[in-house]
Amino acid sequence: MLVEVALPRPISRTFTYSVDADVAEGTRVLVPFGPRRLIGWVVARTDRPPDAAVRPVRRILDDGVPPQLLRLCRWIADYYVAPLGLVLRSALPNALADTNRPQAPVRTRRVLVLTDDLPSLRRRDEVFARARRQRELFELLESMGGRAEVVHLTDRLHFSYSVLRGLESKGIARFDDEEQVRDPFAGSSVAKGPLPPLTAAQDAAVRALAGAVRAPPRSGSRSAPFLLHGVTGSGKTRVYIELLKQVVRRDGRGAIVLVPEIALTPQTVSRFQASFGDDVAVLHSALSDGERYDAWRALRDGRKRIVVGARSAIFAPIPSLGAIVVDEEHESSYKQSEAPRYHAREVAVMRARLEDAVCVLGSATPSLESWHNTAVGKYRILELPERIEGRPLPEVRIVDLRVKADAAGSPDGAAAQSPRSSGHVLSPLLARAVQDRLKRGEQTILLLNRRGYATFVQCRSCGDVWQCEHCNVSLTFHRGRRRLVCHYCFHEEPAPTHCERCGSGDLSFRGLGTEQVERSVAETFPGARIARMDVDTTSGKWAHHEILGRVERGEVDILLGTQMIAKGLDFPRVTLVGVVNADVGLNLPDFRASERTFQLLTQVAGRAGRGDLGGEVIIQTALPGHYAVHHAVTHDYAAFAERELQERQSPAYPPLARLANVVLSGLEEEAVQEAAASVAAATLDEVARRRAPVELVGPAPCAIDRIRKRWRWHFLLRSGSARALGMVCHWIQETRTPGGRGELRLIIDRDPVALL
Ligand code: ADP
Ligand code: ZN
Ligand code: ZN
């Protein structure tokens, strides 16, 4: 028997193998591939004799893809123009693609630990003579606190196993099995009490959902998506829980709950655990491959019926799926940034349709796509227009940064503060408001969506700005590490003391970042307990948990950070939210810049006044008249959406048109430019030949035209027809993908969330 096998490789075709048993579609198999072995999935049986000699499948493995997931993955491969094997690979737990342990994934965490028998500095040259990699590994381990996970060293940092063993044989390091850190999401940590009665608006939403749950199967009235538009603090989570009670408790079916990032939404997670206890599997990023695989099997076998997780939880193998919830559906983290470039919200809508499940997308600031879908009757709207217990939305005040900037003679507002003048980070109004909270023992949240200390370093005498040597972006100064860091490729270099071009020592550190805010706030409010939450302070496994736990227990007076602190947090003692500079993302050359800013401001404002103490929001901006800022001040989503939809009419942008972004990149600028021009020209011919209603814009250099040494050009395909656009994308993928091992790359990003 011949079968077509999809392999996890960036190739859009499948491969033919022979097998002597009768295997079903979805079966997981180990196959030879050139000199290697790969794990793949049978996606079709075939009679067609292949062109080359057929090799036999090596081994038939258990735990294949359930049929409903195979169907979903096929849709993703088609819609997002991605190889089916790659889609399956990213839909299934890592453990199922591990060729070294095809049957039984590991559970223990093997670590390499430095012993006490370390060579003194002087002896190192001798000990590591002709063993450069061993020395590097040794020094790395030292810098990592003396231990590291073996797979991290081998798979991420590319040390060969023999280098690890080399250190062991010298007695400098030993292997060990480390105990897992206790998983804070394991078991329910929340007291189960009776839930308070539903508000009238919650009740109406729950009734509408119940109607869909009971609708006749396959009638379409089950799976047509709902958009739950509820202002911040309106009790959306409670609505999800009531829906799940019917689907899971009453009907015995399963449910998927997607959240943008588990680490940032521990409260939402624990509410589900409080109501459903052991029925809930939480898929968070700190799970080991083995734990993730355990959860996968528990869901597949019906031992757990609810999964709560980020993007990839949409692929949970739930046998009888009754409901899918996508919380904070506007979040761009639902879009995967590498192939397959799927958007979990759109996959959720499709999965609900394929499996006839109820689908709810929830947000206080819905994506314009979903909002538009309610306007054209594709989605059903549910509104929670008020906060719980009639609490008012917080009053929002604006501080106009231009006033002060003029006085200081600086063109670029609060962003132009040198490290010394850090007292100006908070305006007097905001500083007084923080002081009040400190006196009253209430909590403050301060947002600045930019990490590091200063976003660029500039020579005052010649104007030179420090740039990454691999990317066309300025380097960010990180004061704690005394280094300049590239936020695109992670390149680092020591902070400069003088200009390399003109020799001047007069450097200015410009563009305010969270690190600088922290320092300034600490100086202004000595004694205040401050926690900073951004990528730099949350690299540890449970770092988010630890910080948010301190805030919850009242051990923090001021929580400051990037967009991380704007999501879903529900702390009743937070009575003040300050936005240090609202304009950070507003000027990006991206059609979603205004939408992002409006969402961020509205969401962070929503963290204030969630308890009985009331709340206040102060937004510092140099663009107080901008509609994204203005409508956030008045908490008016509908007005914002109406204005933004006008902006996207001409030229048309989503949701008023469909887009695909075609990006070419390579090491040589000219070759990339030529390739972009030639692919674009060929595409235009093809579009004309097929008379496809597709418009081509470009080609042009990307807004960030060089990342990780690669030059980047792109063109946009725009269409009113998803089908026509898909057809052209497939044609490009199949005929224009650079072949061989050349360094030129072409990617197609359908429904892009950003065009940078
Ligand atoms: P949202 O997600 O809409 O911002 P949450 O679901 O976090 O809002 O709910 C806000 C707060 O209101 C939470 O503390 C929640 O426990 C509480 N809450 C939700 N529903 C009710 C209700 N019907 N009665 C009283 N409190 C409620
Ligand atoms: Zn200079
Ligand atoms: Zn870089």
C-alpha cells in the first residue's frame, strides 16, 4: 500500500512511502528522509506510482492526529499557504515529533551542574588547552549560576553532547536529574464559593449563548460566532464560565478557552479552575515537553474536558467539542509570526464551524475585523455596556506634553529627557496623584510601552545615532547591564563613552524607556515599593507569577511596565493608572498603529477603579487631539471604530479589504530588490492572465529594511475576494519560492497583523 506523508519541512508537497499494514489518515509514522529519519503523518492513501523508488515506512507510531484536527490543519495549510507538515508540527506537542524518542517522551529534566572542583582562573588556559568549546560552555554555565538544562545547551545553544561529556570527564561538571519547579497552575488554588448572581446584561448574554448551545445540530445557529463586547470590568469571564457549565457540566462535551498569554492572566485561569477544578488542563509556556504531552493525552482521552491556553491551545485534541472562547480576541499575539502564520482567532472560528461548536470572541476593544463582521451580519453581538455593580469607568485626564516641551525648548516632548533630568518623567499632576495613592495605601499602575533605559543614543556634536550592525534600527541603552541592545536580533555591545565618528564625549541618551521610568519614580518617591514588569524582568520561568503575586498581596505600591501590565489584571486596590507617554506606538508606519494605541490605552485605563475605591487615569501625550487618544479618554469604542473604518476605506485596508504581505529577504541588497521586482512583475502578469480581482502595491523596502543582516523588500496583495487572493498566493508559493540552498527567502503573510 502506498501513502502520502506530510513531513515537518518547509516544502509544500507530500512524500510517497510504502507500508505493509492498513493505515488510516492521520497515522503518525517514522520515515527515512535522505540520510535522516523524520516523523510525519499519513495524509492520504494513493495508487499513483511515484516517479522515484519508494522507500518503506520505518515504523508505525501511536498517537496520530485525530481526524477533526487533520481537517482543521488542511484548512490552515490552504488558507495561510503553508506546508501541511509544518502545520501539523506546530499543532501537535513537541514530544510527538521527537525522532529520538518516538514512543515515550521524557518527563525528567536533565541538567548539567558545575561541581565544586572548579579550575582557578590561572589554571583555565591549561585545563582547556585545545578545548575552546568546553571553555565556552564552562564560562556560560558559570554565568548561568552553575546549572543549565541539557536540551537547552544542545538544542538552543548548539553545544554538542561530547562537549558536555568533556566537562564531565574532567570532573568540572556532572549530569543530574532535576526536580520540576512546582507548577503554580497545578490543581485549583482558589476557594470555591458560590458565584454572585448574574447581572442583567450578563444574564442576557448567557441566554443568547444557551440558545446557541441548544440549537439544532448543523443548523448554523450553533457555530455562527458571537462577539462579546464588554467594557473593562463588566464580567466577561463570568459569561464564559456560565457557557462552559452548560456545555461541559450539563452536556458532557469539551471546551477550549484561549487567552493571549497564560503568564499574564493568572486570575482568569484561576477563575476557571475554581469553577471546574480537575476538569481543566492549563497549557502554559513553562510546561516541559513531557507535561504538555501528558495534558494532550488527558484531553484526547476525555480525562480532562477544558483546556485553557495561549494560541496553540486551539489545536487541543478535544473529542466532542462544545464551545470555544477567545478572550481578548483583539490581541496580536494570537497571530503566529513564523510559518504557519495562522491567526488563532480565525482558526477558532473555523474549528467551531467544522465541529459545530459555539464560539465566543470577547473583548472591551474588539478587533475591527470582528466588529465589522457583526455589522455585516456574520457575527452576533452581545454587549455588556456597564461595569459590575454599576461602578463607573474611571475618569480619564490628559496631560499635554507639548506645553512643557516648548518651555524646555525640546522638540520631542517627554521622550527627550537625558538621564539626569529624570524628574520630568511624571508631570506634576501625575506625580501628585501617585503621591496621594501612596498616602492612602492604594496602588498605582504606570504604563510605558518601551523597554530599556533610553531608546537611542546620539552624539550631540555630530548627530550620529548608534545603530545595530545587523539591523536598520537604533540600539536601546540598558542601564542595568550598561549595554546597548538590539530589540530585533538581540545583538549587544558595551555602552559607549564617546562618539566613534567625531570623538566627542557629549552623548545624549534619548527616548524614555521603562528602566528610566523606574529610576525616576524611585528617586521621586523614596520608600515606595516598585515593581517593574517587562521582557527584561520576566525572563525567569515564574517571574510573571511572582511579580503579580506581590501586587495581589499588596506588597507593591507602584507596578510599572510595558503592554504586559495592560491585560486582564483585576486588582481592586489599583485606583490610579498613569500612561507616561501615549504616543509611543502612534507614529509607526503601520495601518494598525491607531487601533493598537486605542486598544492599549483603553485596556490599561480599564485596570483602574475595579474595586469600591473608584479610579482615575492620567494620560500624558503630545497628541491630545488624535482620535485614538480622544476616544480612549471617553471610553467610546463605537466612535473609535467608526472613525477608524473611515480611515481604512481608501486606500482599502482590513477589514475593508483582504491583504497578503509578500516579503523577500537576503544578504545582498541589490539581489533582494531585483528578486522583489521580478516576483512582483510575474505576479502582475499572472493576475492579469487570470483576471483575478487582486491589486498589487509595491514593491518597496520594508519599513525596517534590514533585520539580522538580511535586507527586506515587500509588496502587498490586496483584494475584496479571499478566494482570489488565496489563489494568487498559492501561485506565488508554488512557482516563485526561491529554490535550492540559496540565501534568498520569500514569505507570504496572509492577513498580516503588522507590516513593519
Ligand atoms: P472583564 O473581563 O470584563 O474585564 P472580569 O470578568 O474580570 O471583567 O470581572 C470583573 C470583576 O467583577 C471580577 O472581580 C469578577 O469576579 C467580578 N464579577 C463578575 N461578575 C460578577 C457578578 N455577577 N456579580 C459580582 N461580581 C462579579
Ligand atoms: Zn559625534
Ligand atoms: Zn539587530
